[in-house]
Amino acid sequence: MTHPPGPPTPPDFTAPFAANGPQPDNRRTLTIALAAVVVVLALVLAAGIVFVVKARKGDI
């Protein structure tokens, strides 16, 4: 009686193609861009909260 094959093995990260990931400069640029997006979203959220609070008080 034979057993079914085991689970697949994870990929080998020492392979040459694994070293072709993003370069450090590209990664830094991507990090700065994502941080800028997060800052803009936080400012929009804060402005929305201020708008709602002022609208409830009738200051608008």
C-alpha cells in the first residue's frame, strides 16, 4: 500500500532568480511614496472629523 505524496516543499530562496527583487533605491522610493499616501489619507480623515464635529455644533 502506497501513501500519497507529502505537501509541496517551499520555494528555494537561494536560487539565482530570488536575488532579482527590488533594489534598495527602488524600495526606498516605494516606501516614501506609500508613507506619503498614508499621510494624505490621515489628513483627509482628520479634516472629515473636524467637519463633522463643526457641523454637529452648528459652526458651519
